[in-house]
Amino acid sequence: MKRTALILALALSASPAFAALKPGTRATDFTTQAVLAGDVYTYNLNKALKRGPVVLYFYPKAFTSGCTVEAHEFSEAADDFAAYGASIIGMSADNIDTLKRFSVEACRNKFTVGIASKPVIKNYKVSLPIMGGSNRTTYVIAPDGKVLFAYSELGVKGHVSGALNAVKAWRAANPKGK
């Protein structure tokens, strides 16, 4: 685990700032294997958007210190996001068995985690080449498929609060959810 953290720190210190999708950009649809409360199912972004905004957050590696803290923060705020009609999905390049455990232990059965395939990582501009997965980036995607909020930062701070503020603002502007 220490080696993974060191590799991540070195990769990020040598890399330019993350290049996230800009607000207003249309999010690319995807389907992936996902887990909620330890149960595997097929997740589709467009299907989730029919129910309301989606908080799509990418994280580098399950069970690393920052990713576990971030999952805890999202789980603590899950009811707040739901109150505004939003759902959450965390994405990493971890395998399904790891995600099963992470969904229960770190996500506390509160939200979905899914496999971020190479095409999804590329389409969402969240590549972290040295780790072979994604960086830490959070998006809020409106039901019309457009990115409302994008935040890329190695540190955990600001991801949950920024996403929640974006969802609240969207709800205020769309009280009927349209």
C-alpha cells in the first residue's frame, strides 16, 4: 500500500494538472459492471440519468487511504444527494471482487461503485498512466447529459462539498427535476 501511494505521489508531481471535461460538455454514455452493497449488477449512465443527476467520481485505487476517506465522505452525504434527486457512482480500474468488498466496507452500502474501463477513463479525461487507472476527479452530470461540475484534485477535500453544491444549485434551477 505504501508503494502504491509513493507511485501515485510521484506520478502526480510529475504530471500536468488533470484535464477534466469542462462544464457544458456532453458526458459519454457507458455501461459497466458495478456493485451496490456487495451485489453485482450492470450499470448504465443514461438509464441512471433518467432518475436525476448523477455524481460520477473517479478514484485511483480502492482501499488506499485517500480513496477510503473519500468513499466514507460520499457515504455520509449519500442521503443529502438523494434528497436532491441525485445518485452517486464511484469508478476505478479495480476488479469486481475488490469493488464488492469496497462497496460494503468503505462505501458502507450507500452508493454504487463500478469498473472504469480504459475507454471510460479516456472519454472522461481521467487517466493516471503510471497506475494504469484513473486520477481523482468528480463530475456532476445533469439529466440532459451535460456536465454541470468538474473537479480534479489529488486531495479528497472539495470533491463531496463541490458536488453537493452543484446538485443543490441544479435542483434550485430545476425544482421539478427537468
